[in-house]
Amino acid sequence: MSVTADQHFAIVPEWVLYADISANAVRLYATLRRYADKQGKAHPSRAALAENMRTSTDTVKRAVAELVSIGALDLAPRFD
């Protein structure tokens, strides 16, 4: 396997990787890391996350709850 410079990566800390959460929650964490800015903030829609993860928005909602429950994700209201 070779890796080229145009491939992107998301780092998942081991404590998240091995936490008692679903594989969808781990995948969501990695996906959110790809969206995050230098301050760690990300604002993708649930629909965009579901599309990237190739799953439903309900699955994303459940995965968000799992990440919040282990302290890997903080939710803040967005003001438009």
C-alpha cells in the first residue's frame, strides 16, 4: 500500500478508539476531525456527516450522543 500527499488523514486518540462506543461513533469522531478548524471546532450538518459516513442522520444523531457521553464531543448551539 502506498500513501500519496493528496490523501487526508484524521487522528483518533486511542482513548476514543478503544472506548465503549460503537464503530459508527468512532467513524463520526474521525469525520468530525476532518471538518475541524485549528481550534477544534466543526460545523457540518448532520446530513453532510451522514453522507460522508454513508449512513442515516439518525445514526449520526446516536453517534453524537455516544461521543458526548464519553466527553469526546462538546455541543454548542449555532447561531445563524
